[in-house]
Amino acid sequence: MAMRALRYLGDPVLTTVAEPVTRFDKTLSLLVDDLMDSVDAPGRAGLAAPQIGVGLRVFSYLVDDRHGYVINPEIVQLSTSVQDGIEGCLSVPELWFPCHRANRAVVRGVNLRNEPVVVKGKGLMARCLQHETEHLDGILYLDRLTPELRREALRKARESTWFWGAAPKDAAAQR
């Protein structure tokens, strides 16, 4: 078990659709352990496998007192009520922008024994479930911004010290 280094905006793994998990073995178990350890740092709510350089459909979450993971997740329900809030991403550090999300979300997937799991959430948990599942589809929250905000975010990213895989100034604190 280890806390893995993060990948940043500009790394192709973040915009590539992750492959479904088909082998439920020790390697997968180690990946889940690493995701669980890596999401456990302060200020983190969720972490998708591509964010640590692994192109598989797995994510971990830590919201309030809920700590877990989902393998091969799919969003099966979103509320029609929406929440507006500021959103950020570990792979786009230092940048926070308003992002609309469904207020409630339900994700279905499996655990390490390939048994069905369902994770439901509202508020921040719903935001996390949507954000992490989109990571597995190669979608970053920046893709959901208005065109003006997206241009601003990309400009700020290009001016940053971390763009295209370079570690941010406070990389030690994020790893």
C-alpha cells in the first residue's frame, strides 16, 4: 500500500477512456489499496485510477465519514435537482471554478470480489461520484465549464508550474 504520485492536466491518461476491470486479482487489490491510501490525504474527496496513471475503471472516495471504492462504476441515477458549487480537482491543482452537478447521484459497480455495490450520495458525495466517474470517461470538470470559464482555466493552467505533468509548487504536500 502506498500513496501514489498524481497526474496533472496535460497528461493523456486523464483524457483517455479507462478500460473496464476484467481481472480480479492481487494486482487489482494493490491498486485499490493505493487508491484508498492516496485519497486519505487532507483535502481529498475522491481519486480515480487515471489520476495515478492507471487506465482502469476504479475510483476511491472519502467524503465525511464515508471511505470506499467502486470498480467498473456507472452512474445509474441522477436527480433533476441541481447543486451549484465551486469544484476543484487533484489533477488540476490550485484552480477552482463553479460547476453544476445533480444534487443526488447513484453509482453501481462491483467490489474486489466482483460482487455488486451501490453507492448513493447527495451534496458533496453526489458531486464526488459524478466527478470521479467522469474521470473514468476521460472527462475533466473543466470540460463542464462555460466556454469563457474553460478558456480562463486553461490559460491559468498553462501559466502554472504543474501543467503537463510537472509537479506543483507544493507537490510534497499533495503526495
